[in-house]
Amino acid sequence: MFGGHIGVAIGAFGLRQTVPLWLLIIASQLPDWADATLCLANARPVVPGMLSHSVPAVIVLAGVAAAVAYAMSRDVASSGLVALVVASHYVGDYFTGIKPTWPGGPMVGLELYRQPALDFLLESAVIALGWTIYRRSFPPERRSSREVVAVLVVLVMVQLAGDIFFSLAPGLKKC
């Protein structure tokens, strides 16, 4: 889930504008950034994603992100929101991929990436819901501005491009 993670981040920002949007976007993508960092460091666990996308890994990443948010804001509610955004990554990836649960546990997921049209519909729905919440953070006279609507359009178009690209390159390895 790519666009959907960003949809969650902008929706979270719509709920609490005291948390910087950039921090929520990073939080929404943190397991993927951790996975990319491990890949670049050539640290490949036996079970792909165990150190970045498993339940224990996501809990650790959520805790680290919450601690950073708390250090920045001294606001418990904001740091809790950041932790929830990180944790939402696991839920989103359950629908789109297949991920480890815990060491020795099962791999779970619906693998909608294998069905790009369904993936696009799901992710677009998450983007639209997040955008609707985000949109409410603007004054009424700006909610339908080109800039605010452009956020929705760009995110959906990026998701569409990703689904098309990955449907044309199904064997593409992440690492």
C-alpha cells in the first residue's frame, strides 16, 4: 500500500494539525523506509520483512516514532497519533501484500498487489477518506481550492501509475 499510507497520514493531520504533516507522512511509510535501509545495508533476514514489517518490528518503529514526536512536541496525544499512523502500516499492508506476523508465526495478507484493479480501488478509497478528513482542516472557503483538490488528484494518479507499473512488472523484486 503506497498511496493508502499517505492517505492515512493526511487524514491524521486533518484530525490533529499540531503534528507536522511531514512527520505523519514519514510515520506512515516508516516500515518501508526501515526495509529499504536494511536492504541497502545488505541485512536481509531469512524471512523477508521480519525486521521491518512484522508485528514486533512495527511496534518498535511505532515506539521510536512516538518518542521522536514527543521529544519534538511534549504532547502525549500527538505522539500517540504518530504511533498509530506507524501501526496502521501493518494493517494496510495486510490488504495489499503478505507480511510476517512474528518470529515463527505465519505470513498473512490478501496480496491485492496481484490484483491491481482491486488494489487501486481500495487504496483510492483510503486516499479519499484521508483527504476528506484532511480537507476539513482548511477554512471552508479553501476546502475546494485547486491546491486542496490537487492533493487528492495527485495521490490517486500516483497510485494509478504505481498499480499500472507493478502490473506490467509483476516479478520486480524490492530488494
